[in-house]
Amino acid sequence: MSDPVNTPSLPFPGRRGGQRKRRWLPFAAGGLLVVLLVAGLWPRPQPVEIAPVTRGALRVMVEDEGMTRVVNRYVVAAPVAGQLRRVEWKAGAPVEAGKTVLAVLETGAADLLDASRLAQAEARLGGAVAALEAAAAQVLRSQAAHALAKIDRERVRSLWTSNTVSRQEMDTADMREQVAAQEKRAAEFGLKVAEYERQQAEAVLQRGRTGGAVPADPGVPVVSPITGRVLRVFQESTRMVAAGAPVMELGDPTDLEVRVEVLSRDAVVVKPGARVLLEQWGGAEPLEARVRWVEPSGYTKISALGVEEQRVNVICDLVSPVEARPTLGDAYRVEARIVVWENPDVLLVPAGAIYQRDGQARTFVVQGGKAIERKVTAGRSNGVMTEIVDGLTVDEQVVVYPGDKVVDGKRVKPLEISTR
């Protein structure tokens, strides 16, 4: 028998390869951990809101509350002392000049005049006649001024159509014509009032001379001096009134103007002839008006928060026709937007994209995924959009409300696109 051959035992096939694989697992886990740490500590892009640089129209406006009021109003007063009969008229009732009897005064012959009061009544009649003549002359003057303003407006309009004059000159001519028309209406109203005062003075004088000859006194009628409507009634019940006591107020509610109370710092930039948009008056579309004048003196007003404010009245004439505002009346509240500057074609960015540093306007422009700080020259602003005079071009992207986390060269990620 031969001896068996001793052969060395060999390891199990594949055991050494498995050990090698397990040996690399810690290194792989460590590398993955390093990658995760680097990814976690790597600076992420800052989410920001961006908006494009565009071209468009810009309006700078002064916004404040206003109130409508009748341009020409008349307070009817008792011509003599006596017992006022009950007034049946209510606010809003239509009246006609020289025909509508507003009230009746029972004097009981107490309005008989002695020599002294007769002379005073004659003097008042003379003054009323002189005032009537002055009012008639004022009407002629205002009619001539209005006719001249209309001719000038038509001349400027023809030049504006041929691009010879600017839009501002055209607006100025329109404003002059509108002011002349208002002065003409006011002069005509003054003529009616002067005629009424003359008639009243003459009636008092006639009644004082012949009052004792009337056996049954029917009373002194108070006739409407103008054609319009009753705005308010001061004395409605029967009572004794003195001569000159107010009875009611009359006016034409379609002939309106707007009084806007603006802050004194805003009033200095408001000019006569400026466009005014009236909103929140009750209609669907805004009404248009023009600034007639800015009162030269201001006054102190306490705001709703208890803060003292210096206010100035800005008087505006309504331009929109009566058909567009049939229900608008006296002492109605409106929201007024006075246009102090406008340009139909300027470079625009959101106002929140501009900030100040070291006295220089700056903004962040998005380039290559980074926020690049850039100096710009800013112009007018209405609080929403700002005019850019220099430093930006159309279609560039700017960061809106960058905050403290956005610095020059910072990687940014657009959050959303702002729209105007």
C-alpha cells in the first residue's frame, strides 16, 4: 500500500474577495459622509423676488379725500321782521327764479316805515340798483373773456393737431377756457342775485310807504332768486324771525366743484390746471376734474390718529359731463388723485428695487445667477414704480426688496416674477 499524499488545505473559494470588499466599506461611508457635509455646508442660492426693467407711462399723484360742493349758492333771508309761516319746502325740491314762493312773513303792519327808516330803505334800494349795474357789467366782461378764451383754445388746438405746440400748452388753453366759463357762470348767478336784492329792497320800500292802506295784510312773500333746488331749510316751523334771519339755502346741485384737503407739503407741487381723477364717489368709472386754484393759506386739522396736520384746500372744477354723474350732489365724499407729473414713456423698475447707500441710489441686477450691485440714477416715483434715468437697460432683471442677506456677488434663485 502506498502512503496517502498530504495536500495543504486551501481556503474557501471567494472568502478573500469578500474580506477585501468589506475592507472598503468604511472608506466609502466616510467619503459619503464628507460629500454630505460639503453639500450641507455649501452656500445655497438666496431666494429673491425679481422683476424686469420695462418702459411705460408713469404718473406721480397726490392722493387725499375731497368733498363736493355747489359752486354758487344763495341763502334766502327774511327781508323784514315778522311771523314766519310754516315752510313746506324740503331739501331737493326744485325752485324757479321769480316764480316760486319760498316763504311768507306776516308783519301785521309792523313794517311801516317812519321818516328815518324810509330814508334807509331808499338808500338800500339805491345800493341794490348800483350793485345790479355792477353785476351786469361783470357779466359782459366775463362773456367777453370767455369768448376770447374759446378762440384761443381753438387756435392752440389747431396748432397742437399739427404738432406745433406741446401738450402742456394745449392743457393750459383748456384750463383757461374752463376757468373763463366758471367765471361767466358765477357772474350770471351774481346778476340774478343782484336783481333779486333790488326787487326785495323795492318791495320793502313800497310796502313801507303804503302798508297802512292795505286793510287785510296777506303777508310778505319771499320769492326764489334763482332756478335750482333747495339745498337745506334753516327755519321750517312757524316762529317770529328778525329781518335778515336765514330761512333756506338754494343752489344748482349739477354745478359742482370739489374741495380737496391736501397736506401742505403736497400742496406746493400742485399747480392750477392739473388733472384730477375722482374715485370712490359711487360710480363705476372715475370722474375727471381740473385744479382751479390752490388756496394760499392753510389750517390745522387733527387726523383720525390724533396727529396735528397742516392742510390746504385745493379747489377743482368737474370736467365730466352731468350725464356721467347724475346722482352726485352737494357735500358728497370723493377720493381725489391729483396728477402732479406724468410721462408716457420712461424706464421703470419697482420702487422696492431701489435703495440708498452713501447718498447714491443702487439696485441689484441678476447676472449669471448672481446679484450684482449697480449704481443708478433714479427719477420720479409714485411709490409703486420708479423712473430710471441712467444705469439700467430694458429687460434686465432686478431684485425687489433684497434685504440684508443679499450682497454683491451673492448667488440668488428667482422666487417669482413681479408684474405691474
